[in-house]
Amino acid sequence: MSKVAIITDSTTNIPKEYLEKYNITIVPQILIWGQETLLDGVDIQPAEFYTRLTKATVMPSTSQVTPSSFHKAYTQLLDEGYDILTLVLSSVLSGTLNSAVQAREMLPKAPIEIVDTRSTAMALGFMVLECARAAEAGASLAECKALAEKAIPMAGIVFAVDTLEFLHRLGRIGGAKRFLGTALNIKPILELRDGRIEAVEQVRTRAKSLTRLAELVHEQIGDRRPIHMASLHANAPEDAKELLERTCAKYTDLAECVFSEISPVVGANVGPGTVGLAYLAGM
């Protein structure tokens, strides 16, 4: 039986200790900043990104992983004798899926499977980790793909943004358009639903937004177990730590509780100050 390697994109921002433990390959999204083209998580890290953003006169934009990046990763792993499972962020949010498909077409008959997870950040990250753990235990490519597809409806993300400016400017706002033009003290709460960013509700303060995020995740998870939980943040570590501790404290049977950042490319879309929770529950 062939070994299975997992490839995903940099929006997962899976903590390094997990990447080192499992055979996970990250292909970078692209940040375009003026005349610079930067590889997400390679040429620029979150701390540097937010420092630059506070002083920037030109705002960054983003672009998908290139087919050549996928092709390079594919050929290296194929040469090492691996079958390959590719898990990418939602095709509604990015053309990354198309890049992966194009790269696979350059390698006819190669054992490569691609899954549109309809997710991103650590919700996608947890799917990747589940498949990587299964592969390590000897699961086949078909079994790992089936596991990923089973996980899609069991994963979720809820998050609060300080402003909708970034999502609106880059065209990622989806059903949250109805929140545009709200008062400055209003904190929009959003979620990833069927691969698209959608509005949930609005609350009046930062503190209330964090409380509501924890409540929403608790409602969405219900009685599904086990639970994999992660915080997400864009230059708001203290709020994210508080939110994660508060949420994880509700459960005595968590599979894992992970503190994670938002990658620069995701940060360019949601804006600084964003805080959220990502989970995988029921498997």
C-alpha cells in the first residue's frame, strides 16, 4: 500500500509543531503589496504583516496559489513514492482549487486527489490533521479522501471583525453586505456557511462579540463529539486567548484546543482585530 501525503494551502496557518509532526506540505497563497509579490507565510509572517499594515499607504491584495507551486509539490512527493491528497480552501473564496486541478492535469495518471473543503483557516486545518493522522496510521488515499469529505459538514468558523472594509474591498463579503454602513461601535459577527462568508448578527461591543462567538459555537456543535477547537486572530492575541480559554472551559472532553493566528493573506481579507473560533466536531 502506498503512503499518503497531505497538501494544503497557507490559509490553514496550522501551528508549526503539527506540521513537523505529520507529513503535511503547505503551498503558499500570494500577497501583492504595491510592486511586491510575497509568498504567504514564507516571505512575510503575521507579525510583520500587521506592522506594515499600520503604516501602509497602499493596501495589499491577494492571489491564489499558482499551478506551478502545486506542480512542484506534487512532483517532489510523487518522486518520494507518495499518493497525494490535496485539501484546499473554499472555491467560493479563492481560485486555488482550479490551480490544483491544473497542476494535476500536468501529471496524468498520478495518484492525486483534490477536495474542495468549503472552509479555511483552522477549520480546514483540523480536516488536514485528521487526514494526516489517518495516513500515518496506514489509511489509503481513498480512505483519506472519504474522511475529508465526511469532515466538511462537521467543521465551522465564526468570527467578529472590527470593520467590513477589508472584506468589502476584496470582494469577499458575501451575505454580510447588509451590515455595511453600520455604526462604528457595532461589531459584525460572521460565519463561513457553505464555503461563503455570511452575516450572523451584530452586537454593540467587543466584549459582547467575544461572548456571542462562544455561544454560537456551543449552539452549532450541540452534542457532537469529539471536539477540536481553535481560536483565530488577526493581531489580537489577548482577545483570542481569552476567547479560547472561555470556550474550551465549557468542555471536559475536548480532543484538542489550539491557539492559532490568521495568515497574512487571510488577514488582508478580514482586517486587523478580527477574532474567531474554528472547530471540527463529531469525528
